[in-house]
Amino acid sequence: MKELPTPTFAVSPVATPRRSLHPGVHALTAVPLRGKISVSWARHQDEIREAQRLRYQVFALEMGATLPKILAGHDIDLFDDYCEHLLVRDTASGQVIGTYRVLTPTQVRRVGGTYSDTEFDLVRLRSLRARMVELGRSCVHADHRHGGVILALWGALAEFMGRNQLDTMIGCASIPMQHQGVLGGHAAASIWRQVRQTHLADIEYRVTPRLALPVEQLDDSLVVEPPALIRGYLRLGARVLGAPAWDPDFNSADLPMMMRVSDLPARYLKHFSTSVAGA
């Protein structure tokens, strides 16, 4: 396998072997979980390609997204080379069945911004950026969409955030244009109506979409549930930062979301406190 040529700049004070991508998180590398799945951080280009193939399968083949044609059967964009890629594997087959990518503050400065910056004006988040990561391209294989994969991803993210003394996570959470049998943006408009009543961030953190979903022209009275990932974020204490953007390439409406470590439930906070103590 080809090792990644440029390791991420260190963001943790923990001493690590040369060329390590993940300071202080070796315990998370290929750790089996319940004998069925394992979680690890990509350390080679080949492993990132596995994540990109899974993303293509979910976003292009399932959701109908229009993706850049950089490499056939892969979802690749300019941010991938700057991100850490988290992988969940089926231990029996070795197949990557879940993935996240994480863009750290150091790498944001190198690439010039986050993916979320392309969809929203994030000027009100400028005071948070020094300790803020962006989560993105989250997906799970259709045959493995159960709580264990998401818990594995979140356990690794908790360790990563704690060890690197980071306290804020942002990202775009997508609502497909065809959601729960509803075509068009009506489901997204209805979900926006629901979450702004219960989970809207304080005004000091509100952001505005660059290409807004025209919610005022849509039926927002439908009784629909948010996608599972958004429901999970909300249970974790996430806040919605503003109205959804329209992403025509991914055929989705994207909600800007933010999670602060201090808002996480106790069962997740223990990961952070353990990590910081170990560092």
C-alpha cells in the first residue's frame, strides 16, 4: 500500500512515531468492537480510496448525486487531501462499511476554508475556528445501518477531539429531495420548521446559506422525521445554525449544524475527559 505522502500537521502534544497521522490515538487503530466491526484512521492512500468508493456507492448510486469525474467509482473532492478519514470495517470481510472525514483547524488554514464555507457564510463562527473541526461525507453501507457503526464512529471522534483539545464540530447535514416518500423540498422545509422551534442556535452563531432552499415557496406543514443522522446529532445536543442551503449536485437540502463538546451527554463526555487526562 502507498503511504500518504504528507501527514497531517500535528495538533496534539502527544509524542508519536514519525509520519503518524493521528497523534496519541494509536489505541483506536483497528480496534475490534463486539467482534463484528473495527474502527481505524486511514494511514494510506489505498484506505482513503476505500472510503471514497463507499461514498460513491451511497451518494451517487443511492442518492443520485452528481459527483466530479476524477476517478471512476469514487467520490473525490479538493478537501480529501487535507482531511483525516475515519473508517469502520466489517471484521469478517475487511470491507469499509462506514466513514467520516475530519478537517482540523490546521488543515483549514492550509486549504483556505471548510466545505461548509462553500455553502454558508460562516463569519459568525470566526471566534470558534481555532478549536473547531468540520465533519463531513458521513455515510454507512446500506447493509450495515445499525447503531453499532455510528457508535464506533462517534467513539473515535470523541477520542480524537479530546486528545487534540478541540471543542466544536460543525458540518452540513443533508436531507434528500426524496425523503420518506415526499418529492421535492417539502420534507426539508417541514424539517426546518420543526428543528428551528426546538434546536436553533443562539443568534450569535447563526449563519446564512449562499444558495438558500426556497422554504417560503414550499409546504412546511408535513409530518416527517429528519434523517437518522440528523436525529442522532440532535440527541447529542447539536444546534441548527440557520436555514437550509440547496445543494443541486447532491440533490439535497443541507442544514448547518454545530456540536459543542460541553453540550454532549455524559456517556460521550467520558470519552473526552479520559482522553484529555491521558494526554
